[in-house]
Amino acid sequence: MAETLKQLNQYPGQGGRPKVLIVGAGLAGLTLGMLLHKAGIPFEIYERAAVVKPLGSAMYFNCTTANLFKQCGIYDEFVSLGKYVSSIKMCNEDRVVDFSMDFGGHEALYGANGYIIARPQVHDLLTRQIPKERIHYGAKVATTESNDNGVLIRFTDGSEVKGDILVGADGAYSAVRKGLYAKLKDEGKLPPSDDLPLPSTTVCVLAQTRPLTPEEFPDVAQEESQFRNFIATDKMYTWSTLTTAQNTVCWGSILFLDEESSKEDNSFSNSDWGQEAAMAMCEEVKDFPIIGGGDKKLTLKDLMDLTPRGHFSKVMLEEKVFETWYSGRTVLIGDACHKLNPAGGVGAANAIHDVIELANRINVLPFHSTVSDIEDAFKAYKSERIGWVTKAFENSKVFRTMVGQSTSSKITRFLVKHTPQWVMLKIERRQFTHRPQVAFLPLVEDRGYVKAAPQSSLAIKTPDETESSTIIQAV
């Protein structure tokens, strides 16, 4: 192995720019690949899955990511694939709306509205922005190595790749993080909190139906996405339904774990347990009532019958912000360094924000960067992100509590239901001022009445323009 590492300096990035190896072709990995491609920085993406499966439910994107999509020239297509959403309706088991959380008018306040978009649609849109030859499927990481000369990934099939920077974008159970933390632990440098198991208090089954007709599910004909959360009276479950622009219904049910069941479910080493486990959970929740927009009293079983076989997922909903985001030439983004409960609806946005800030920092690295240069860039990336991530983490916990079954959950719902609108607007503004942009792409005019928060990475200088233009032309 020592001989192999000595050879790493024989594989520098093109024209002195770092070659970036990205592990994970999810939202964060693909977005980073898109930006590096636009910056003319060499990169490769490695995904453990052999094929992309149309699993998962829906994502929520709003003004905090709109600027990125506009800068990359894909905002109009994104809007066409998404469905405008102006509220979340909190419903009870009697199919009655208890109260509504409204967030309309965002375009005037923050420059863009919010949209629900099915996860497969997002994945396909981002994939099309990247040359096909840069994404490698069926590449399962076995080990990673790093030294002053570069980084090396060895895959389970025995193949190897070499580069200058390693990015772990491979989710909550990141192989990159596992390798990085093992090394730091051996060196006595891993914080105790990062050595603890990934905590989870909930488990979820989720899926997406085939395209439906208004006769099958009347709400799909509504111009706005119908987003409903259902709160049980005496069950440790909540469930939700969302309509999409493709006339599908994304749906899911969350089980709140007690201490013992949490330990049992944490015995699994991966967040996806396959179809058998998903179908078993479906059997438990099939009779839960939902609203479809018509007179017929529907249940989750009706949506299950309209969902293609093999398109169900059961996943843990972990919650943790890791202390260690980087070391040497290795850095983590998205769920690999901060896993937010999806109840808050900000996990995807925060992954994109990570990518924007990290891409800004990588783009200004000196040509032929040293390990010290790279680590300084990673330190600045974390420094710019950690405050926003911590706030999002705390907000997500509040939302998770709000849809739960504890006494604090009932108190939280009461408070939200009776909080004056001006107070909710003040809370909302703190979150939606974070609207970062990519420093090396033409900036877009942010027309929101509420000004965007300052972004320090927009002020840093890029490498010498003459060298940069030569590199971009070469790529």
C-alpha cells in the first residue's frame, strides 16, 4: 500500500486544478458534479448502486435553492417538474383539517415560491447536467487512503482510482465517513460524539403511486400540491400525502420508536431494508384514513394498490450533526455530515447549500494545492455552514415533535395553531434569508423584499483568470 500511495502524485488534476472524487450520486453528489463541470474542475462520481431505482417520495424546494437553479439555467424546467405548494394541512383521523401552516406569498418576500417535486424527477434533472462518462455506477467503496500526494479509493471489485480531493456524498451511512473516522480514531483525533451510533427515533415507509386520474384521486387535478399530514389520536404513527405535477401521489407513514424498539431497529447497518421490510410495515398502516379530494373515504391501502410493486422503501429517519466534517483531503457533505429529520423539509436544501459553499471554496484553491490549502478550504466551508445547519437541525426537531404523539407534541401543535401570523412570519424570515449563490457563475438578481443574508464565499477571489480560462477551454 505504501508504494501505491507514493504514486498518487502522478495523477494531478488537469492543469494544476484538483481532481475531485465524489462518492455518492444522490442529490448532493450530482449537484456538486454539475457545479464542478461548470467550473472546469475535473471530477468523477462513484455510486454503489448498479442502477437508479425510482424509490423515495417527494422533496420540497423553495427560495433558498432557487438562485442555484437559476444560475445553472435549469430553474424553468425545475418549476415545470414541480408543483407549487402554499400550505401544509394538519389533519386528524376523522379526515378533518385541524389547522393549516400557510407559506404563500414567498415570491414577493423572498424571490421565489416553494415547490413539491418527486425525488426521481430531481435525480433525472441533475443527472442530465453531467456528462454520462463522469458517473460510474456499481462502484462500492471498500477502503480509502490519503496522504500528502493525493487520495485513493479502492472498490470491492479490486479496482482503484486516484485523485486530489475525496468528497463523501454517500448519505447517512457514508463509507467515506466510516473510513475517515476509523483513521482519526486510530490517531486519537476523533471527538467522542462522532464515535457514537447514529441516533434515530423514527422509522418510515414511503412510496409514490403511478400517475393517477382525477377519478382515482381527485386532488391530483388541483393546481396546487395538496400536502396533508395526518396526526393519529392514540397511535405512535403519523402519515402524509402529497400530489405532484406528474399526477402521482407521494405518501409515507412514520412510526415513532420508543427506547427499546429504537435499539432493535438500530441493529441494521443500512438505512434501506428492502421490499420485504417495507411491505411488512405497509401491512401495519394500510387502514389509516386519508383525504383524496372526493366523497370516497380512502385509506393508505388505496394508495398502496396504486403503487408499482418494488417501489416501496423502509428507511430510518436519523438525526445528528457530526462534529467532524473534514480531515486532510477528505470532506463530507449532506447527510454524511448532518442528518436532519425530514419532518422539517430542509434536508435536501441544506445538502445543496453545502455543495454551493464547498464548490465556491474548491474553485478558489491555488493551482497545485497543498494539503494545507485544501484543509483550509474545508475549514472555511464548515465555518460558513455550521451555523445554518445547526439552526435547521433544531427546527427539524421542532417539526418532528409537532407531528408526534408525546405530550410535548400536543403542546407544540397547540402553540403553532394559536401563534399569531406575524410571529410565524418573523420565524420564517430567519430561515428564508439564507439564499446562497455560486460565486463563479453569473449572479442572479434576488428580487425578494426580504434581503438575503450575507455570504462570505462570494467575496473570495478565483485563481488567475488567464490560467482558469485555459483550463476551462481544455475541459
